[in-house]
Amino acid sequence: MKVSRRKSRGLTLIELLIAIAILAVLAVLASTLLGSSLENQKHLRSSSANLEELGLSLTLVRRDLEQTLNRKGRDLYGERQTVAIQSFAEGEQFLLEFTRDGRRQLPGETLVSSLERVRYALEDGELIRYSAAVPDPVDTTRWRKQRLASDVVDASFGFFSGEKWERQWPPEQSVGLGDVASLPQAVSLRLETKRWGVVELIILLTGGVDEAG
């Protein structure tokens, strides 16, 4: 009885080339997916860090304004200012200036007063906070600079008083009519950011009442 044996044959050159081509395509696809996944992960980390930075910035602004004092400071010449909180016209160096309470003692610093003078500015696409460890700074006063938020296109403050919002403080109609007697009832911060669009924060001021009150 004869037993037939099949001869095993190896891969032909064409079959080998096809197999190599398939492996190459799979390798390219895997590499593309991995690269895309890493890029998405990087983008998510960046977005998360930026959002966290923005949230912390808004928290600090809220804390500052909630601790605003109805105290008229003095200018560089020692003259008493007419308002407790001062906004500035577009194109000027600063956006807002006021005195707050609750300043924390920094490491290595002797705390003389809890009062602090604060200024906000928009510089090169960044919201900047300047603070002085005295309520009435002079020419030689040292200001601490702190970056709050980046990628900011525009920043502006609004002021609620007398049942309406004002674009500046003191209000335009009160300029030249004497001192403004009080803080606004509320202050709004409007930030236009590259990544998150327009973000707005409204803060109630504990010492603010309308002028009629």
C-alpha cells in the first residue's frame, strides 16, 4: 500500500512581499494612532492646566474684591483720593486699583499691617496683579508682580450702582461733582480669552451701597 506525501512548499517572493507590505501598513497605522493619542493627551493636559490657572485667577480676583475697603487712599503726593476704588481709561497702564484687607504674611516678612494696595493690569496678553504691602504707596514703594492668567485678548471691569452698570468708577456723570460716597454694589470682570472665549465674573462688595442709600 502506497502512502502519498505532500511536499511542503515555502512562501514565494510575491507572498513574502505582500506580507511585508501588510505589516508595514499596520505599523504606520499603529504609529499614527499612537502619535494622535499622545498629541491629544498633551492637548488635554495643556487645556486642563490653563483652565485650572484661569479658575485660580478668578478665585483670587473674587477674594480681593470681596475684601475691598471703603477707604479712600492717598496718591503719591499725599493727597486723599476721591474714591475708594478707581478704574482707568482704555490705553492706560492699569485697569483697576483699590485697598483690601486680609493681606497674608510672606515668609521672612514682618507683618506691619493687614491692609494692601492692589492694582490689576493687562500686559502682553496676561492678566497681572500688582500688590503693595502698604495702603498708601509712594514712589519708593515696592510692588509685587503676579501673573494671574495667560492668553487674554481683552480684560475690562464693570461697576453696578443705582440699579445700572457703569463702565468706569467713579461714574462719568459724577466726575467733577465731588466725592463719590461709596463703593459700587458689585464689580464685574470680563475676560476674553483665546482658548475659552468670554469669561465673566460678578463679585458683590460688602461695603458697597447705592448712592441713594
